[in-house]
Amino acid sequence: MHTTTEPVTELTTDLVAKAAAMATGGGRRILGIAGPPGAGKSTLAARLADALGPERAVVVPMDGFHLAQAELARLGRADRKGAPDTFDAAGYVSLLRRLRGSDGATVYAPAFDRCLEEPIAGSVPVPPAVPLVITEGNYLLHDAGEWASVRPLLDQAWYLAPDEELRVRRLVDRHVRHGKDPAYARAWVAGSDERNARLIAPGRHRADLVLDGG
């Protein structure tokens, strides 16, 4: 696979053009945006979708497949929320397959509410005429277990690799914004989030495009 590298700060026009090209030519394509926690995946996905408009692109987040908090507690995984085994990876793969084989019906995808810290079913409608699905999440390029089935379902995969200090600062700020105590947020980022980031990093070699910078 040929991988090119571009700085994040210079990509807006170029990336919109790349995404727009995927939304032409008939049929449906899926663009995956991967990267470690705090890399800016959801922000980039939303910006691309806004630029293309709702008739051409819809964002389907991987985070909608978080297991519910009660189930994480039952499994003893609540303190590792965000790790690969705290998601319904098989369910996510099934959704991607359904999106690829559009049957003429609107597909409803789940989303994740960061205020509630819970997935919400049926939150994201994907009409059959929309040619591009932009999906974003940590483990799109992970190659273990059910996650290994994701990459073949993506027409293109982009990997975000921002400056590490900036990424960590944004991540702490996000946790605080959604209700975590600052000291707890810093500890969570240094522990759970950092462990997950190390798992995610090798996936950049499976991306078509690596986006470095801020």
C-alpha cells in the first residue's frame, strides 16, 4: 500500500477535494479516519462532511459501538473504557458491511453521547442516496480480533498523527469539558488513553494517507 504524508495544518482544501472525489462516480464509498485519542478525528470528519454537504456525506462514528457503562461494569472493564474490548467490534463491522451494500433503505447508526458517556442507538440516519460515509475512530486500522475486518471495508483510510504535546493537551481539556476533575483527567490520559494510543500507533502503516502536524 502506498502511503503519503501531509501536514494537518495544510490540508483543508486538498482533503476536501480528496473526499469529494470519493463521493463521485456512483455507488457508495467509505472513508475511514483513524488515530489515537485526541488526534482530532471527529473534528476532521465533521469538517469534511460540512464541506461536502448532507446530500454527499454522512459521518458514522465508531464510538457509537462503545459497550454501555452497565455492561462494562458487569464485565469488569469500566476502568479500561476505550480499550479495544470495550466496544462491540463485530457490530461495527456488520454496520460497515450493510453500508457498503446499500439496499435502498435508510440505515440508522448509533452515536456516542460524551455528556452521558453512553452510546445512543439509531442516532445517525444514512439515506441510501448518500455516496460517501465518513467513519472515524481509534481502531479502524487495528489488526487484532474483529477489528482486522474493518480495514478491507474502507475504500480509503487516513491516519491522524498530530504533535503529541498538543494531542495530550486537547485530550485532557476534552475530559475536563465533559465533567472529569482536572487531576483525574490527567491521570486517565497518562494511563488508559496512553495504553490505547500505543495499540493504535502501528495502524498508521496500513493507512493510505498519514496526516502529521497540529
